Amino acid sequence: MATARSRGNSHLPISAGLVSKLGSRPTFIKVALLLAWLCAALTVPIAAQRAKKYAPTIVFMTDFGTLDDSVAICRGVMYSVMPEVRIVDLTHQVTPYSILDGARFLHGATPYYPAGTVFVVVIDPGVGSPRKAIVAKSKRGQYFVLPDNGLLTLVEQRDGIEAARAITNPAWMIGSKLSSTFHGRDIFSPVGAHMARGDDWTSVGPEVPVRALVRLDLKAAKVDGRGLSAEIIATDGPFGNLVTNVDADEFLKLGYQRGQEVPVKLGEKEMKIKFVRTFSDLPVGEPLLYIDSRGHLGLAVNQGSFAAAYGIKPPVALLIPPAAR
């Protein structure tokens, strides 16, 4: 068998049959056929090179903060298992112990990452207890390495969970003795790196029925003849905007138009707030209702903190009547 050398491909085999077929053809046909063959022969190596171009990605989220060495230690464990892994820090400022906030941030971030991404999440108020450490695979093909405490609730509602396994295999962990308080280092970080490395995830431990996973007991917003019954579930980062469990479509069913004042009851507080497109549609210091970047109804103060200005600390009930006809 003859071979042709090409830069980036050490040997491209050319069959004797192809050579003999070209022998009786005009030169321009020979050139065209050879070019076609070369394109076909190069397609597989180029595709393989592109597939290897980008390092596997771990998206890492905790409530550890960044004042001490906890996050850096976990990242070091991941690099020790897979030095070339790419680690994206989603946030390490999740409200301490807030599984709901962790679930919200996961739900918000996952649509922007491709299939195969590994999410390592350590918001774990039950560390050291009988709660399971698991790996789960979503129906979008993303993997989640985290405690089984409800963090997957919102992702499951939107994307579905295909399968889950308990982490029990000591070969996927580090240390001869596992800490009872730092599973982020000893369990979740090394397992996340094994997953990103492409190790067979079925060997991490036994299968857990998806129906048996822990879920947060979240109240859904409801629209009926009395209006919208919902909840303020969180504040938005450092700005003090209020985050609700209300999808934009649900709020718009009430019939309000932008520019209208909307009667709102927050806990025991009653007020009227304008529904606008963005913060600067009102003067500085004025409260507003708006549809936030994640498609939910939000409450804010232009260049101020709604939570601080009105003394709101989630969770708080939210009631909005239908627009007057």
C-alpha cells in the first residue's frame, strides 16, 4: 500500500486500487479525484483534533466564601486528578446553608453550558450526616456532583434527571480517612475531576432511583380570580432587588401594562409600584416592578436596595390583584 505524507497527518494511506483507476484518466480528473480523496481522509483527524481542542469544564459553586483556603484546596484536588481541567467558579458567595439559593443559581447557569459539563456544588448544611453524596445526569447531558439535599430541584423541573448514583467508591475519593466536615475536598472535588476526565461514572457507586432524590418543597405562584398569590424567595446579589417565584407570563395574565401603577401587598405592607421596562424608567430612589433577566417578576429601587428601603427579608408572601377592567 502506498502512502502520502501531509503536515499534521503523518501517513495517509492510498489504496493500490485508487492508483490504478487514476492511471488512465486525464490529468485534471486525476487532480480532482485526489483532492476529493484527501478531503475525505482529513475529515476524521480534523474532527478529532477539534474535539480535543477544549479542556473539559467543571463549574464549581459553594457557600465557602473566599476569606480562607477552602476553595483553593478544592481546586487543587481537582487539578491533582486532572491537571488540564478547566474550572469555572460560578460563585462561592451563596448565602450560607441556603440550598434554595444554590438551586436557583444552578437553574440560572446550566442553560449556558454545553452537554458534558460537570457541575460540582457544595452547599451542604447536612455534611457528615446520613445524607447521600451523589452524581446525577440531566436529560441535557450535564453532570452534577453534589449532596442529595434538594439542590437539583429546579434543574430537574426544567431539564429532567436521567439517572443518579450514590458516591461510595473510595477510589474516587481522597485520603485514608474522610473528614466529617470537609466533603467538598474529600468527596465532591475528586469525583468531579474523575467525571471531567471521562472515567466511567457508573463505577462511582450504586444507582439511586431518580424518584428517591430529595426535592425542595417549593410553593408555586398561583393566579386565580383574586389575583396573584406568590412569594419573595430571595434578594438579588448586593443590589437588594427582590426575586420572586413568578414567571413573567403568570404576572402578565393579570392585565397590567408598562407604565401602570400596580397595587402590591408584601407581607403586611401595602403599596403601589409602577410596572416598567428597566430601572432608569423611573427617578433615582423610586421603587419599580420589572421582568428580570431570568424571566421572573422582580421588585427593585432605581440605584437603591428594595430590601433595605422597605425592610424585606425573604421569604415573604406577595399578593397582586388583577388589573382593573
